[in-house]
Amino acid sequence: MQPFVTIESFGPATVPTIYGIGRNYPEHVKELGNKAPDGEPVLFLKAPASLRPLGSGTLAFPGETFHHEAELVLRIGQTVPVGTKTEGWTVVDALGLGLDLTRREKQSELKAKGLPWALAKSFAGSAVVSPLIRLTDCNERQTFRFKLIVNDQLRQSGDTSQMIFDVPTIIDFLASFNTLLPGDLIFTGTPSGVGPISSGDKFTLELEDPHRHWSGIL
Ligand code: MG
């Protein structure tokens, strides 16, 4: 069995839905001056067409302020009918790291108007995903630490034990109103340290255990 599922083996046609969880790390909620989620996760969607492997493509709207948001990304491995209480991790078959690229100025404008975030979150190339690792190759604690390094400078450090909503809670939440399908991806939220990116920046996403790192130029 191959230890890695590579991005080439799945693409927009095999990713039914990309779910994004917002405001899931307390320090990140503070840095953007947001309110903490009230009882349930903050959810948005990215179109499958926004998917791209780390290190390819160009920014869709040159001249705008894009922010990087480094996140743990999960892949659902089986159908989870709506209303099913899962055991969380049992329905995840692979994971990796991703960048939830965000048009921050557009998002602020939409938030101020009380409008959905789609224009700020779902655009060509906005869902950057590393190659995925099979869950069976991961540590049994099922907590993960990761880093984002931009141009050799540490920008973000994440520890999933700090998530406001943990992975089983996120999955049960999503399955409470929708059937989850094999190939669905979940961006689980970003830790603090988000900031602007520029075309030509070198990004390295690093997972601590199992140790993996992936680099690319945006
Ligand atoms: Mg995010």
C-alpha cells in the first residue's frame, strides 16, 4: 500500500464538498477581533474548483490583500448519512495540511454588511492542500502540531489540542445537517499568525508527527 495519497490522485472531480471551519482557535479569534463561536462551529464552504496542490497556480485577483491560514485538512473516507452519530476519526481516512487563502479585505467588507463569505473564501486556487497521509500512518493520539514557514520565517504554529471544536465534534456537527461523502475535505480552522502573502512567497507547511514537510511557491 502506498504511504501517501497524493494530490494528483484526487482533484475537484473527486472532492464533493470542501468544508471550512472558522474561528476555531482562541488566539486567532482574538487577533481578528472576532467574537468566539457561540455553541456551534462557524462554517463556510469552498467550491471544489478552488482546490490546488501546494506550489502551483497563481493568485486569482492580483493586487488584493490575501491572507494565509494554515490548517489541518481532513479527508472523509466513507459515506456518513445525515443524522448519523459517528465516532469522529473513524470516518476520516487521510489528512494533510492546507492553506485556506482568504481575501481579507473582501471578507471584512462582507462581514460588515452581514453577507456570506463566499466571495472571500472560494475562488480559483484558494484551497491549497498538501499531499495527504493515510490516517493509519498517523500517531494514535490523533492530536497534531504543525507550522507554516514563509520565506524561512515562522508565521504560524498550530496544535489541534487547542481547537475550540475538536475533530469528532466538527464531524458530528457537519453530519447533523448533511450527508458526508467520500472525498469531502474539511479545513479545521487556523491558529493565530495569519497575515498577507505576496506572489513569489515560498511556503513550507510542516507536520510534526508523523514528520512531513511540503514546500511550494505561490
Ligand atoms: Mg480558515
